[in-house]
Amino acid sequence: MAIRFSIARRGVLPTEGQQGGAAGKVESGSLRLLLESPQTVDAVEFQSGSSRLPTVLPKGELLSALNTFRRVMVHEMQKGNAVTLPGIGTFRLTLKGSIEEQGGNFHGKDVRVDGIVFRPDRELLSEARGFEVDQVPFGWEFQAEEQDVDARLSELFAQKDVVTHKDVSVALGQTFTRSRVMSLLNRLVRQGRLVREGKGSTVRYQVVK
């Protein structure tokens, strides 16, 4: 079975089953490949059914082993260490915060753990790179024309005095990625069409009439 994928313009989410795209020539450099992810498989539950691999441990033993790995990972990561699972890969913490200068020295401010990055084992990655990929995309959707985007936003701004990230995303048919919507909002702020209020999850945008 070959892996399936879709094609979309950068910053735009694909819609399965929609063929073709906007009229006119599309430069390949403005497009991106998106892996189709039909489901997320629970490795333990999946192996306990009819598809169970003959070499996999019983569910109870597998859960116990995974719990042990997790405890080891937490113990070592609390000390800032990276953790390697043989044959799987390495897990490493990432930090988020700001840097400020005090008395000629640099210090961190509000530094916290932001996430965990994973670097696969070389052999695992090599096996994955050998997977067959279907060369025909199953669907794609291209970015709306700028005039259409502006028209949708103008309609939204006429209806509301304050808008959110979600409002703009819905107005654009929820086809833009979160980062693309944020980039658009930042541009509208610079253009003076919106005024940003608040921070983080409470941020709102006042419409300039």
C-alpha cells in the first residue's frame, strides 16, 4: 500500500476530493506536499486486536514497559538531559522565553519548557524513507485570490467591531492555516485596518472604521 498525499499552496489547508484549483499558472515553488493522515493509531490497542504482530509483547507487559520508559524520560529530562530509546530515536526539550541584559550580563526572563522535539533513529528513518508513496495526489485546494480575501474581510469588518483569529479563519472558509491567518492579521494591523488588544489567548482586534 502506498502512502497518499495532497497538494496545497503554502499557508492554505487542503480539502480532500476537490480537484483542480484557481485559474492561471501556478508556480511549483509556491506549493507544498501534505501527508494524508487518515487516523492516529494507538500502538498498544492496535496490537491487541486481530492485526497484532506476532513479536509484540502482551498488552499488559507492553504498557508496563512503556510506563517505565516514560518514568525514565521524565527523570532525565528534569535534569535537562536528552533521552534516547534504542531503535526509536532521541527526545530533547525546547525552551521558550526572552533574554534581557542586567548590569552587563544576560539573563533569561520567563524561561520555560516549550515542547519536546524528536529525532528518529537512523535505521528507523532509513526504513521510513523507503516507504512507497503514490505519485498522484488525491486532492488539492489553492489559495483564494487577494480580491476575494479582501472582499470577505470587508464583509466581516462591516458586521463586527471586534474580531478574533477564529472569526477571520471562518470568514475565509477555514482554508488558511493558523500561521497564515496570523500573518494576515499582523499585516492588517500594520496597515492600520485593525488594532490589536490583549495578549495570547485573549487577543482581540478592534476594527478601524
